Amino acid sequence: MFFAILNFTLSGAIFIVGIMTLKKVSSPNEVVFASLPLFFSLHQFTQGFVWLGMYHLIGTRALHMAENIFVFYAQGLLQFLVPLAIWLLQPAGMRKHLIAFLVYLGAFLTAYSLWKLSIVPTHVSIVDGVLAYENPATDHFWLAVGYIITTCGALILSSSIAIQLFGWLNLLGLTVVYLVKPYGFTSLWCLYAAGVSILLYFYFVERRIRFLQDIREKEHGLNETLSKELARLEHYYPDLAKTIKERIPR
């Protein structure tokens, strides 16, 4: 029961951070990346129900639904969602082209994984106190390599140091989980990634500050330019400027 409580508690905490992160969005192309903490929150909420099912506190049908939602997101959607989010943020250049390739690769892997997960049932069990999700249709080495390349590779390719750090932290989590408890790879890494996603809030706070500072500087520059133009016009056309001022209601 401890792990169910842990998942629900972590889900609630990340949900609050996810909402706060979305409020710091400054442009539409940031929405997908800023939504990741919220997605991870809902993901962990789903795994809480998987734990309840393993404790026989909910019905079999509810358990199957929860485990399918969990693996569809963890093993399917993430490998497309992450590179897409980074591609939308990345400025034009070689890095953006490389990330675009990962978007296409992720789309293919997502379509393949979702297809296999939909036709072959996923079996979940508790091994050494960890949820183990097993599906022979997606248990392939090439799929695992593609998953790492698309999810962590896209983050590391970003021109943002903060996003690169997020990518290296996720790669570290993937490696440690695989070496220590490979059977709990899906559940433990997603739990780790959910916790690390909280760091994205500070990344978007930094972007928001920079965005607002840019607006202030541009506005100041614009006002200064207009003031100089107005002064020049008033100098060359004093009678017209005087007439306009007299017409302006005070």
C-alpha cells in the first residue's frame, strides 16, 4: 500500500508544479514541453491505480485499464512527445534538423509500439517490491535503443544547457535503473523522470523572466525612437504641432 500512496502523493505534488509551469509559458511553441510535468503527474496517478489493482482493491477491468494507460504513455507516446517538444523550442539551425529526424523516428516507434501494445496484452506483476510490466511484443533491444535515442537524445541535442542537463539526468536514471532493476525499468524510470520533471518549472521561470525583460527593452527602445521622431517633427513643423496640442483634450 506504501507505493500506491507514494504514487498518488507524488502525482499531486507534480500536478501543482505542472500547473505552475504552464502559467509561465510565453509562446505557443512552449506548451508541449511545459505540459510534460502535468503529463507525468497524470501518469503517476495512473500507476497508483495499478498498485491498488495489485492489492486487489479495485476490479480486474479497472486494473487492466490503468496498466494499459500507463504503458501506452511510457512505452509509446513519450518517444514522440519529447523530441516534438524540443523541436518546437529549438531555434533554426543544424540542431533543429537533427531533432526533426528524431521526431520522425519517434513517430514511427510510437506507432509501432502502440500497435503492438494494443494487440498483445501487457502483464504486470510485483517483483522485489517493484512493478514489472512485461510485453513480448515490445521487448526488443532495437526498440529500447530507439527509445533512449528519441527521449534522451532530443534533450541532449538542445541548444539550451538546462534542457541538456535534464536529458543527461534522464539518461543517468535510465542507466542506473537498467543496471540495478531491469525488470522494473518502465515503472522506476517513469517515477524518476516524473520527479526530475519538476526542474522544468525553474527552466520556464528563467524563460519567462527573459521574455518579459525583452519586451521591456523593446518597448523602451520603441518609445525612445518615437520620442526622437516626435521631437524632430515638432522642430520642423512647430505650427502644426502647436495646433494638434491645442486640439487634444486635457
